[in-house]
Amino acid sequence: MTFDDLGLHADLLRAVKDAGYREPTPIQRDAIPPALAGRDVLGCAQTGTGKTAAFGLPLLQRLDAIADEETAIRALVLTPTRELAAQIGESFATYGTHLELWHTVIFGGVKEGKQIAELDRGIDVLVATPGRLLDLMGRGYVDLRKVSLFVLDEADRMLDMGFLPDVRRVIAKLPKKRQTLFFSATMPGPIRKLANELLHDPVSVAVAPVSSAAEKVRQEVVFVEKKAKPRKLIELLSAGDIAHTIVFTRTKHGANRLVKKLANAGIEAAAIHGNKSQGARTRALDGFRSGALNVLVATDIAARGIDVEGISHVINFALPNVPEPYVHRIGRTARAGASGTAVSFCDPEEKAYLKSIEKLLGRRIHRRAA
């Protein structure tokens, strides 16, 4: 199957081909036709499966087909993090390059003036994170009464970050009659309940269950005392076979401390987490993407929504205390058919976390000599 078989019109097909897309991914193949037909879609898919195009292409085509002379927000994409919002905005710019549709992205952590100016100019599609959206809605800058297409992306991440009450406040302001595209990597109880409330006779599509995404990653665990972890990390990064890696910590302060310890050992790294300014986060990611920076130290905010090619290793400096983020973390490597390795440090206090992860995966992770 090619994109020509999905029912997309010529302007979108040209943009897709110009972007180098060849064949649709499974989530694109299964989600785009029903979305184009106006159906609600329930998609179970992780980041890296091509789901932005799965909802973005039909969204743009449906809006273009019913272009209104009066500019109003007619589509809303709600997503949990600034990075993911920015990435979706970039994708929409690519897909819609030959269309007369306007979009903008709003999120917190940056000055609001430019975002408000874009809203005042008039847009068709708004990509937003919940906090900044509710702020601007409350001050009269955002009117959602004409939204005909709503996308909720990374719904389970919204739950993890405590955003579900905010999501419900946004949904309450949307028209009852609309098309809804709902995407989540996992379907815990509260997310299943929300989906049942929002969706009308949806088409369900599921790709890459959470445990299967890890199968192509070589996974190793090293048992090491907590105080010895920095020294062990420096040894690994200095060995020469780790070219481009993300190191995951559990806390923001832990990420900052680790960057300083690596710097003292002559290893340049940058931290990315929620306390960093948007400018600092963008500079770190740009350096990492370009190869100017080979080590990125991150909290789970970077486990999803950051799509960087060529990551050879993921190192879990601290294991997550619930198992699902482990799979999202190690999914940053072995993308697009490439190979990748995930090394996890496990101290005595984390053995219960390791047990939960192995239960989710359905297998034992290879033990690597310390």
C-alpha cells in the first residue's frame, strides 16, 4: 500500500512525498481512511509509529474541504508537553505547505505575546498544551465554539502528568457535535473511561502494544550500589562504543547533578526537564539532534514526543518506579529499523521496580557484569 491508496488529495500527497514518506505506517494505514470519512478514531499507538501524520493528514484534508471565509479555530490538538506540541506544529507546517490553512502552537514556559498575536491574526488549527490553553481561554484569547475536529494525543501521558482535570475543562468548552481522534500508548482504566465518554461509535486501531515495542532493543541490567552509579556511568560513556545516548534520571535535580558530575569527568552533556526554560530545552535538543552534543540527560518528559534519529544507547541511571515509562524510555533507540541498546542501573532499593518491568515485558532482562 502507498499513500496514494489512502484517499488523500493531491496537495497532501505532494507534501508527503516531498517530505520523503514512501509507505504509510500501520497506524497511518488503519487510521487515515476512517478519519477522512469523518469517523471518530480510538488509536492505541506509541510515539515513533507515525501517529502525527495519522491524525494530521486527515485533519488538514477535512478542514481544507470545508474552508470558511471567516477565520476561526476549527481544529484543536491537545498534547501534554511543549516538545511534542512544537513537533506536531512542525509536522503540520510540512503536511500543509500547499494548503491555505493557518495553524499555531501555544504552550507555557515562554512569553505569551507572540502566541496571542498569532491567535489574534486568526488560525484554523490550534496545537496546545492544557495549562497555557486554559489560561488564554480564561482571558478571552481562545474561542473553541467552532471546533469541528478535536485530537487528544498522548492521553495516558496526560494522566501520568496529572492533566486529566484540565483536559476535561477544555473538553467542556468544545461543541458537542464534532469529530474526535483519541490516541494513547496504553489504555489504563481512567483513559478507557474518558475515551468511552468522548467517542461516538469509534473505529479502533492498535499498533505496537507497550510490551512489544521493546523487543528490538538489546536490554541489559547492571546491579550497582546507588553511590557507585556516577562512576559506572562515566566508565560506560568513556568506553568509546556509546556514540549517541540519552541518560534517564528520576528527578530534575538528579539530572542537573549528573550533568555536573559528567562535566567534571570531561564528558559534555546537557539536561532536559520541566524546570529548564524552553530556550534551554530547545538548544539542548538541537545540539543533540545535530550531533554536536552526544549525551542528553533527561527526566521522563523526554521519554515521549522527542523523535531523534541515530540514538545508539539509552541508559537508565535510575529505574522508573512504574514499569510503563521504562518502555517509552528505551523506545528512543532502535527506531526506523536501526539497532539499539538499553542499559539499566539497578541498586538494591530498585529491585522491586525491575521485577515489575520484567513482568510487563514478559521476560527476564539480560544481566550484565558490573
